[in-house]
Amino acid sequence: MMLVLKGRLPCLNDVINTNRTNRYAGATLKREIQDSIALALTNQVKERYTGKVIIFIRYFEKDNRRDEDNVMSGAKFILDALQEMKVIKKDSRKCVHLLQEVFTDKGKPRIEIEIEEVNRQMMCDDNYSKKTEKLAIPKHCEVCGKVFMPFEIIDNREFRGWDICSLKCLSAWSDAKKEKITKHCEFCGKEFQTIAISKMTCSDNCRKKLSLKNRRCGNGI
């Protein structure tokens, strides 16, 4: 689900400066920001999530004046607003994995919020496994870019701790990493390509014939 906020949010420095004027001013500002976010997103919300989600927040600033850490502090307001709107159950790490990026768009400053439920749904309750929590870090497949959970079972195989989402992508990744070299068969002399430096023949047939030849030479035949 994609949500868009037009313009930009106050940053951390704005909140700090507001707190300096009055000890209650910061809380009031936070309340106003969350209310404005909820008002802007209400008509855009099409789904609500009860399991773990990945939230991508992309900030498009009108210039490069604000530091990235200040810009990204807006996530606090966004997540709190989403929780109040019951779009997400909680904004804790058990229920949300947050990814953020900052870009520049002078003509159309905005904030894009993309919410995606993880492949293997994990409910946010008191029985949440600590072991599962450590493993529940979504990754992007190095080959196809798909978001997946490293501990989920795909094609009857567990891809724990990998950056590859499936056997198909693993095969493509493996082939891309290996460089083929050109060699000449030591039995028939035919040119062939291989990824194995130690391979000496172009086929199993030549390998068997070369092995037989070497045995005969070793026995003095």
C-alpha cells in the first residue's frame, strides 16, 4: 500500500527549538503534526495490518539544506499516526521494520510511505519468540530485488542468513559470479569453456579415455 504526504514534516531541530520556548509546546507540536498526517492519509488508507510489516519511507526534499538525520526524524510522527489510525498494530520492532531514504525534488516535495506485509506473517503478541525476533530482519534479494524473510522456507529449503530469495535466484547469482575460461581438451584437443580451473577434458567421454590412457602409461603398457 502506497501513501503520500504532500510537502514536508518538521524535523528534530524544529521540535527541539519549540521545546525551548515552552515545556508543553513540543507535545502540542507533536499532536498537531500527527493530526495533520492522519487527516492527509485517511482517504488513502485501503488496508490495515495485524502482522509484521516493512515500511519504506522516502523523503523528497525541496533542497539539500536539512541533514538526513533531521529529515528522517519525521518517521516518529508518521509511525505514531499510523498506529493511532490502526493501520499498523504497533510501531515496535516486533511489528515494524523501517527503511528510509532521502531524495531531492525541487518541484514536488513530498513523503512516500510504502507499507508491505512480510511474506511470513508474524503476529504481534506477548508470545513473540526472541529467537524469531533476531532472525526477523527482511532483506532484498541480490538478484530479483524481492523483499523476503531470511528464515522462511522456500522450495523446501531454508534460506537463513542468505541474501538470495529462491533456488532460481541462487542459480542465477552463482552463474553470474563464476567466470568461464577457455581451455583445450587434453585428450582430443577440442576447445571448450569451463568455470573449473582444474578441468582438463571437454566431456566425460574424453575424461574416461584420458584416465585409461594415463593408467596404461603408468603400467608401461
